Amino acid sequence: MGLILEISLLVLLVTYFSVFMGWALVKGRKYLASYSKGKDDKDDLFQSQNFSLALSGLSITAIALFVSLKFEAMASFSPIILFFSISFVTLAISWNLIRFPRQIYRFLSGVFSDIGVLSIGCGFLVFFWSNLNFSYIELPIVFGLFIIAFIIIGVLDLRRWNKFWSFNS
């Protein structure tokens, strides 16, 4: 059951990224080509950078915690380390992208930060699933609600971008 969970969560991350990037290429291409400069809101940029840095610090701390455990148990922690590594990399990319003034970079930064947060949730889900004795009903309900809520928030964010692209095209 654990391998199926890990593969399905990786498919979820790839699907999330593919849908957002595909929608940006289809719907937002005209806007992103014509309106390349974004508004200069330094407070928003500063908060986004702090958010990405704090969460990437959480990810690297979790990686260090799992690596510091006994090496005999490393095989059971490798999927967990994978999800926290994905989280760290995507949040670091998000932090770097937000510094550029074009709107495409702000959109990409938001997508990468969403994937980073979703990866943190997936890492904790795999950790709790493999190391704690939960029933087959409790844990999927709790983390399933997290993942469903996060996907709903992502869809609402994509809808906001869609309206923005439609209005400004």
C-alpha cells in the first residue's frame, strides 16, 4: 500500500504542475507576451520571499532529521526524504523566481511554492502512513482532506489567474 501511495502522490505533483503550466501556455500566453512587466509591489514580494524561505528551511530541517536517524532505517525514509527534497528545491526555485519583475515569473513562483507546500504535506502523509499505527480510515481522511483543500485552493488560484489573463488580453 505504501508504494502505491507514494507513486500516486508523485503523480499528483506532476499533474498539478502540468495543468498549471499547460493552462498558462494556452490561456495566458497572449497576456504574458504583451504585458511582460508586473506591478512593483515590494511588500508582496518580500512576504512571498519570506514564505518560501521559511518553508524551504522547514524542508531542509526535516531532511536533516530523517538523515540523522539510523542508517538501517534509511530505506523506509527514502520516499519521505524524496518529498521533502522536492519541497526544498521547488521552494528555493520559487524564492529565486519572485525576484524577477515579469508576470510570468510571479506566476511560476506561485506554482512552485504551491508544489512545495503540497510536497511537505505528501512527505508527512508518507511518514505517518509508514511509521505510525493508524487505521486505514483515519489517516487518509485527514490527509485526504488536506490534499483536497489544497487542490481546491489551487483551482481557485488558477481561476483568478484565468480571469486576470482574460481581462488583460
